[in-house]
Amino acid sequence: MTESRIPILIDTDANNELDDQHAMAYACFNRDVFDIVGVTVNNTPRGDGIVGQYAEAERVLKLCNCIDEIPLKSGVEGNLTDVLSDLDNPMHDGHAAVDFIVEQARNRQTEKLVVIAIGKLTNVALALAKDPTIVDCTRLVWLGSNYPYSGEYNLWSDPDSVNSVIDSGVEFEIVVVRYKETTGATAVAIDGREITTQMQGQGPRVPPVEGRHSGQFETFGDYSISLFENVGLSLRPLFDVVAVAVVKEPLWGNFEMIPAPRLKGVEWEQQSATDHKIGLWSQFNRDAIIEDFIRSVRTAR
């Protein structure tokens, strides 16, 4: 491993569906590229609470054989507005994750910490509010929104945190989802039957780990198959993997700078008079990303 690795922190609602787990594994199996300083978890509605989110993230780190090397911190159960007025309380909701994000951003001497957020933005927004000085040492890459269209799960889960992040002035890049379109992360999909063929027994072998849907697993590949089996062996987007992929290889997406918009409810409003800009990722190379994900798991030791 070289000193030129990209320092990343993953903020995840790991127990939501199945893409978070694959994104975490993809990062863990590319530690020649990434210096993973830690994983923080947040809670979105389908995740069985912060305890369930933490348990799933811990499960994946064990299956990737890096639980002893990558810190895991529990984050916010509620939303931005539930916690913002309580930030002076050292034991506020989610303090372990929020304080960890602040600490890791402060630790950067030259290169910015890249926070890859693959859930709602609550933890990150609170970290930026708690210590605004970390704006200058943080790059935030968020898998979220259907920009310029309304909605998307990570956005719906805490819209106020999105505006808070934009207003902070942090370097902010959105990896768009765009349900039912070919221009967003939705298009980076894989058939569950291909997962069954490609993933069986793949990844480092570890002591048995109990799965989310019961069962015991000794490789991430076998757990991947279980995750797909429990949602149906059909074509499923690996949304969150895309956010990791474009940090690893920017040529796998199209990047542009746009005037920073704001949310009104869950609808985007353009702010044409603003000089503040954010980044937008779209038009992803589905084949290159899926191929690299599979290769990463199959060659991991």
C-alpha cells in the first residue's frame, strides 16, 4: 500500500437494502486505492433503527476481514432538526459518529478527507455545523437525489440536512440516482443470477458471521448471494457502489459543476444568481463499474 491512497470515510445506512453492503465491500477490497479511516452509520426509515444499521455495517466489515482495522461509529437515530439545538451536549444523539467525522477531517494535513455518504446526510451536516472549520478539509461525495427532479430515498430521509450541507460551503458532489432513467446510478445494475454465478465463495474466508436474514457466512460473496436472494434474483441497481467507483476512477462518470441549488420541501430550486457551485456526477460506465466490482471481490484475500 502506498502513501498516495485516497483517504475516505464511509457514512452509510447499511441495513437499508443491499447496495450499501456492496459499496462497503468494494471499498474494503480496494485498500490499495483507499485509506479507509472509518465507517459511520446513520438511520433511515427501513433500517431497523441505529442498532440495526450498526449491526449490518459490523457484519460487512467482519466478512471483509477488516473489522479490527477500520473504526465503526454509531451515528444519529433522528434527523438534523432533532439534534441541531443539542450540539453543545457532548452526549447528543449520534455524537460518536459526528465527533469522529470532525476528528478525521481535522487530521488531514494536505489532502482533503473524502466523505462518501451513501445514506441521508444527517451525520455529515451535524459535523459541519459542529465545527465549520472542517469545511476546508472535507470533500463530500453523496449518492442521493434525482436532481434536477424531485425525490429519492436518501433525500427524503432528511431534506433539511441537504440544504445545511449546501449552505456550509463544503466541496460537495452529488452522484445522482434518477430512478427509471439511464443517466443516473440506477443504470448501474446487475442481475441476481449473475451474482449467484460470480460471487459464490468469493472474498477472504473468515470465521462464520450470522447474516441479516439468518444463516452463517464465511465469505462476503456468499453473503452477497443471500442479500440478493432475499430481495429477488432480478436486476438490481448497485447505487452506492457508484459513489465509491467515481472516487476511485473519475473517468467512469461524467462530472460537471453547476450553480448550487436548494431544496424547497423535496423539490429542487435553481439559484441562478449564486456564485457557489457544487459538482454533479451522471452518465456512468455501467460495464466498467460492475466488472471492477466483481474483480475486486474475486481477487480479495
